[in-house]
Amino acid sequence: RNGARGHAHIVPRHFHLPRASTKRRLLSKPCQVLPDSVLLQGFHWESSTPDARQPETWPNGEIGTSWYASLTAMAPDLAEMGITDVWLPPPSNSVAREGYLPSRLFELDGGYGSEEELKKLIRTFHANGIAAVMDVVINHRCGDKQDENGNWTLYSDEVSHDKRRIDWGPWALGSNHPVDALAGTGNPKSEPYYPAAPNVDHHNAEVRKAITAWLTYMTSPRYIGFDSLRFDFVRGYDVSYLREYVESTVGTRGEMCVAEYWDDDEGNNPRYTTGEILSDYVDKAGPSVGAFDFPLKGAIMDALSTGDMRLLVENGNRMPGLAGIRPGQAFTFVENHDTSAPQCHWPFPENTAQLTAGYAYLLSHPGIPVVFWPHLCGKKNIDGVLNGKPIDPTLTEAAGSIDKRNVWVPPEHEGFSWEERWPGTEKGTVGSQDGVQGPNYSGVLGDTIAKLCRARREAGISSTSRMQIIKVEEGLYVADIYGGHVYGSAREGASKADFIKYLRVAIGPKANTDFPMPETCPLDENLELPTCVTVDSGAMHRVMAFTDPCDEILSTMADLDDASEFVMPEIKMPRTYS
């Protein structure tokens, strides 16, 4: 349904996916980011516009439904689509309403809604079997009081709580910030500085104890109840400290956290971070930490924009990026709040066929796929009020341009001033612009994403599933991905013939014209061809689900030894039901 109150499309149950909410967890227990998760980024850059704290930003001066309340209302729909985990925006009081310039950490009333609305949202997620992932911004912190020199390096902590106090002073800040007014008196940093705010001195043991206490408060079911953590700008502090924060909090209950490690060469080259760099980072961060797979995003965009599907394969037989090395720790995505318009750090071209093909790849392949909110649900809240700038439905890829980073960017919004946003900076070298958003941000992919999520879950595909690359050439990529479990086996009225054993995915301009239909079972040529059904198809993709009542298929999976097989490590966190 797609009613007047802004619900995303709900597709027919082609695959009869059981609601993830019914058996997964008890309300009183924390949820886990599991190997078979589909993570939704539950916001976009403008989700806090209009600001829930400022009535004057709403139409007619009236406060409507906040972003938290809108998500609460949509929780059952999200669960039915197959979303298992939702990454929420930074919750703390912030100088910027988006949340990425945090100040008073324990104060949770902000542009997305109130503390009580946040707690209700998390409780509702849990009741629907959805885990809540908290966006953690601890590289920097903005002071709310000035010191004797007029610098904003003093912090208050006036919210009542029973954890370690965080009313810091300059002693808690790095001492060699490039902006003198933002420097503290703590230890110098060797890691990159975030230039717009005072940077936290993580070398200081007292600071780390206070951060750990705050994270414990935020993730405890007794207080706020977040289930897992997403860490912002982790290049700003040593990986050993991130590991300490995880292992002292949610890591003790088997959570998988995710780190945003993205080195874009100071804004000049978004492709600078490689799979090997990310692999080295997550190895040091520990088994409870994954990373967003930026190099895989780049490979998907380059392959689809050029039509050369050979870019979807590395070393002849594996996925690009972190997914090809540590798939169980690879959070795969095509777009997020930073890369997309209006920020345009690395936007996906405004081409719906290519974007749909990108999701067909992500939601069928190993790794933990991340869906971007506007692609699934659009930019309106549950009241139908637009959060942020309007979408231009006529925008096409041809209307954009290639900037100095070799990145496609959409046109600027009318009246935008480059000098006002990036004074003294040459256009095309950072962030690019205040970009126009097109049809891709309208939720147009909602039906397709839901169908692909259902197929992934019916097939039992996880972050470490086995796959075989069947064919790779300039205009065509074909792979089979095998599920290790059948989670729907206990559902009412099910039969073995309904179970999806594997998915065959074709990506590229030839995805439909040259789709290779197997004549026999790919796992055993002596078995009959499995029955199949088309999950979804488009100009640049086709996904088919194969079923077979023969249990021999599952038993032969363990004997695969083809050179083109991509062998994944064992799953470390088995699914459990409450």
C-alpha cells in the first residue's frame, strides 16, 4: 500500500516471507546484527528538516509527526519488507540539527524527536524483530560554554544519569588542532583531525571511561536500548580504542558493529580506500566490527556506468572490495547520507536502471547489505510532509556533470553559493555542491527492494554465503549464490518444493537477452533442473530463484571445488530465536 500518509510500497508476498518479528526476539532482550541481516539506513541528510524542536520550520507553524514517530509508525511495514536492522541518526544534542556536531551527549531531545519518542521507537522496533543501530560520533565534540579566552571548549552535563560525568574541559581535547580556537590541552593527535569541531583526546583514560559509560547507558535495555553501534569517522582515533569501546559494551553480547572508514584523499579521490585497507582495519578492530565497503560501491558504480561488468570481479573469482576478503564484516551499499545529494561526496548517477541493478547485486550477494532510506521510502514523513528540499522528477543523468574528482554530480540548487559553503576552496575539490535530488530519492525502488529482500531471506543467504561466478564479460555478469539455511521451513502450509535453494543473478546490458538458463542443476548435473521463478528484472538486471525438492542439493554444497567458487569463512554468530 502507498497511502496518503506516506507509507512505502508493500509488494505482494511472492515468496511468502514470514514476518521477521514473530519469532526473532523477546521485547526485553537486546537484538543482534546477525549474518543474515538487511540493514536500513533509517534517515537521510535532511530527515531533521523540518526540525522537531522548531515549530516555525513546519508548514503553518504546526509541529507534525517527528522523524522518530514516523519510523515508529512504519516499523511493521519495514519488518514485513524484510528489514531486520535500522541504523538511526546520531541521537544526542548537536550544534547542527543533523546530529554530527554533538555537544551534550546525554541530552537526547533533538531535530529527529524527543528522548521519549526515541525510546518508544526502539521498543516498537524490538516488538517487530528489528534491531536499532546507534550512530556514534565520538571523534569530536562541540563545547556549549566558552573558556576564559572565548573558545568553545567547555562542556556541561546537566541531564540526570548514574554514569560517569562528561562535563569536560580543554584537558579532554587534542592539543594540535589546526584551528587554534578548537585546540585543547590534552595529548596531540597523529590521526586526521576533523576541522570543524574540537577533537576528543582518546589517549586520555578518563575520556575513554566516560565514553564507555555513555555507550553503556545508550545500549542498555534499562535506559535507552540501542542494540548495536555505527561509528562515524573512525580514522580520527586509533583502532585499538574503537575495539575497546565495542568489547566493553555491545561486543560482550555478540553484536556486529560497523565502522565508517573512508579515506578519500582529502576530498580529491573517493576511490582511494581499498579492500585491503579495510581488511587490515577490521582485522585490528576485532571480529565484532565490520566496515562500510566503499571500494565495492565504486566498483558497482563504475561497472554500471561503463557497461563493463568485468569490474564486478577481482582476481578472477571474487567480489571487489572488503566483500571479496572479509564478507562477514563487509557492510555493502550503493549510497548513504554523505555520498548522496545534497552533499554529493560521491553520488550514484541519477539512473534508475543502474541503481536497481546495484540493489539486485547487493541484496543477492554475500556481505551485509545496507539499503538507503530515500530509495526505499522517499523523503516524506508519515504525515506526507517533505523532509528537506523538493525532488526534481525530471532530473536525469544527462543533466549532471563530471567534476574534478571524476565523480558524477547533479546540478546545484538554484541560488546556491559555492563561496558561502566552501569559502576559499576551489569548486570541484570537496563535497562538490548542494545537489538537486531526482526520482531515485522518491522511494521508486520500494517494491523492488522488498522483493529482493524476501528472496534473499527465503534462500537463506547470509553475509558469508557461498557463490559461484558463472560468466563475466564486458556486458554481462552472472553468479549463483547459495543459501545455507531455510528459515521458512516451519511456516504454515509450506512444502519442500517452495524452498529457494539458490539465486542466479545477472547484471549488465545483456542481463536479459543473454541470461544463461541452466539445463541441469549447477551443483550436480545428474539432478533435474530445479524449478525457477523470476524475482525481479529490469534493463540491467535479472534475478531468478531456483527451487528443488531434492535435499541432495544442500548436501552437495559442501563438496564444491570449482576454481571459480568464492569460498566464504564459517558464520560465527548463528541465529537464535527467543
